[in-house]
Amino acid sequence: MTGLVPPPANAPIILVADDVPANVELLFDQLNVLGFRAIAAHDGPSALATCFEQMPDLCILDVSMPAGDLGVDDRSTGFEVCRRIKRDPRTARIPVIFVTALNDTTDRVKAIEAGGDDFLTKPHNRLVLGARVRSLLKLKAATDALEESLRKQKELEKVRDDLMKMIVHDLKSPLTSIIGAMEMLIDGDFGTLSAPQRSALGDAETRAEDLLALIEDLLEVARLEETRLALHLAPTAPGALLTEVRHEWEVRVLQEGATVRVEVADDAPVIEADQALVKRVFGNLLQNSLTHSARAVAVTLSARRENDGTLFTVADDGVGIPAEYHDIIFRKFEQVKTLHIPRVRSSGLGLAFCKLVVEAHGGRIWVKSGGDMVGSAFHFWLPTRPPADAKLSS
């Protein structure tokens, strides 16, 4: 190597893999002038070993060099080295530039298929090499920064979720005791209450039960996210299921002044499903239809065959959901924020729960609303039988 001023210790490291010493020396000199540090390898196996040991910021590979035990011919060594670099999670983001005397279109295609990021033909221009190297290093730096940001975000989310679960779990026991004490007070176990006292305690008990329901939602969603949901599968006839749902919600529907009708196609097949969980899905969707509207609504529960399964729908003629919310409403704690919807107690977990249950059955859920459509229609499709890896609880 020529006697050049060494680059700074924190300069990016470039791995140069070429079996011709003169080519290595030329690239070393050029990279040195450009302000990069360089390390060398002279065949395929040593290039891989050096890459995994030194973790360079960028690799410059010759295509033709000794393959050693890589299982390919010498003319394809560089491509195989690149494939293995890109296949390993530790090195997958390291940019690879092929520098070779080969100038065939087939070689360029092989370079791309191997995962190469750029391709230079010998003899190459030093300024072009420098521009390509700097461009790829900037891209790698941006990608690394994004990965680090995502990693930190996931860590923060885990800390937040762990803290939430700890707090929520600790709240449940004292709240249950409070509700029990209020029930005893209302029942007169500690003496006769006046009408205003009974009314105030009744209101407080209702709010406490709302809070307990929120706590149960939080704990259940956390359980569903941490472990695959165990399904109590049983043959489920769509017509009987929807009729039962309408019957169970009959009083609440009357209180809201709403109407619910059931429409089941003759071809709707019997499916294997966890009836209790699916009924809770319908319950959450019905709850949304009845409460997230300023007036009484008409709701339709329907089922029909679609492919190898059943498409269920809960449709209403309420205020509808803006298009920008169609995806995010199925995330935890997300709610539609619009002036047309009255303020109601909502955990923002109901639709997240629906999504987890439907996907546990191997199905999918989505919403259609807006445009020329009046109200909203929540659709979820369930297969005739859940996938084989769905857990069956005895």
C-alpha cells in the first residue's frame, strides 16, 4: 500500500474482497483518499468470516474469486457471498457493491438477485466509486436510525403496557370490594337509606361497574395479545346465533328506542366457532351501533355464505364513520372523534377485542361507511373451520 495519511478512527469501514492484490491495493488507496478505512479479504470464505467478525459499514465484492467451501464455482463466488450476507439478520442491512471486469447483462441480473445494492465495472472511476459509497452509507445510516427508533419505540410500548397491566391488575381487587360494599349499602344491610342516598349510591355503583368493565377489557385484551386465544369450538348455526343475540339484547334495544332485524341467507353454512366469543363480538358491534348515535337507529344482523365460510354483518343507519378512521378504529384505545357522535364511556378496546377474536378463528374484520352509504356496516368473515393451529379448549 502507498504511504497515505490514515483516515480517522471513526471513519466508516469498507470490506474489499478481491483475489488480485493489485486490485485490493488500488481500492485501498482510493478509499483512503475518500476518507474511509478499508479491510481486505481474498476469497469467498474469508470475505464472509471478515464480514461477520468486523461488521463493516459496506462491502465491495469482486464476482470471480476462489469459492473455497461455499459450494459454487469461482466465477459466482461474489454472488454467493452477497446472498449469505443479505440472508443473515446481523448483516442484512450492510450495502454491497460489486466491482468486476464482467460486463454482461446476465451478471448484472445475478447481482440484483443476490441482493447487491450497486454494480461497477472495472476499470472504475474513483469519483463515481466515492459517490456510490457515500450514497449507500447515507441510506444505511438512515435505515439504521429508523431501526433504532423502532426498537426504542417497542421498548417504550412494552414498558407502558407492563405498567398498565400492573396498575390495572392492582385496581381490580379494591374496586370489587367497593362495589360489594355499595351493594350491601343499597340492600339496606347497614341501615335504611333515604331515597336521595339510595339514588346517589346507585349512580356510584353504576360508575364503579363501568370502571370494572374497563379493567376487565384491559386485562382480557392483554391476555389475548400475549397468548394465542384458546377457542371452545362447537357447531354454530348462523340463524340460531343471530336470533339468540337479538333476544339477549332485546331489553337494551327497547330502552334505546332502536330496532334490530335478522337476515340469514338459506346458504349460510354451519361453522365451527367459539359461540361465547363470537356473541361478544356481536355485542361490541351492537353496543357501538346503539350508543354512538344521537338518535335511535335501525340495526340489521345478517349472515350469508362467502367462499368457504360465513360473512356476518352488523349494519346500522347511524351517523357513519369517516374514511380516515376505517383502519385505526381496530387498534387499542382508538376512537372516532367527531362532533356528530355523542360522548359515551368507551375504552377504545371493543373493536380491538373483535379483531383479536375474529383473527383467532382465522377470519378477518373490516368496516364500510361513508360516501353514498348511510350509517356503517361492520363485516367479519369466519371460515367453516378455524385453522388447524387454533387451540381447542376442553
